[in-house]
Amino acid sequence: SEILSSLPLQMSLYFNVYFFPFWWLITVVILYLKYPVLSDYYKFILVTIMILVSLTELIRLYLGYVGNLLEKVPELAGFWLLTLLPQLPVILFLLFNEGLKIHSLERAVHIIFAAFLSFQVVAAFFTLRRMVNTLATRFRLTEFHRLEEQRPRSG
């Protein structure tokens, strides 16, 4: 029985779990400091983003751990989708939108977080592909053996 989970993905998830509270704290402190100088719509957008990223990240990391360690395709696919769709575009928005009056420390932690997310998208894609191909092969072999057992024997 071949191990299908990905060690690089698991290491990235492990370090991401410890980096996320640091990222969250830095982002909230800098948001608090620059809040008075932001326009009203950027205030609303940033508060919404912080809530969205916080909730999504907890779910995303849980799905990544379960999907990778227990070799569960639906959970790992959910992790991949949550990384690709809400998380990565939101972090890129926070990183590249100059209307947010980005602080240099804030830019640094966003770059690290974006690097984690980018690596995890790629690693999870290849891990998912390997898991799906292996599970499909196991299913076909099981069906083949089941059909072999049901076939009438001649002679």
C-alpha cells in the first residue's frame, strides 16, 4: 500500500499553522493604526476581508491536514479550492492595492503568506492528481477481480 500524502504539502501546512496567528496579529495592528486615514469603502472592505480570511483559513487548514494525512480526496479538493479561490486573490489584493496605504511590515507578511498559498496550490494539485489516479486504479482492479470471480469457469 503506497503512501499518497505529500510531505512538502504537510510541512507547508505545519509552518502555515504557526505563521497565520503572526500574520493575523500584524495585519490587525496595522489595520488599527491606519484605520483613521482610510476611506470608508476601504474600511469596510478591509474589515470584511479580515473576517473572511480568518474563518476561511481555519477551515482551509483543517481540510488540508485531514485531506493530506488521511488521504481523503474530497477534503483535499476542498482545501485546494479554498486556497485557490478566496484566499489567494484576497491576499494578492491586500498585497498589490496601493489604495490601502500598505506598510512595509504588512507587505512583508503578505508576501510570505502569498508564497505559502502559491506553494500549497501547486503541491495540493499534484497530490490530488496522484491520489485520484491511484484510487481510480485500485477501484478498477477491485472491479476486475470481482468480475473474474463471477465469471463461470470452463472445464
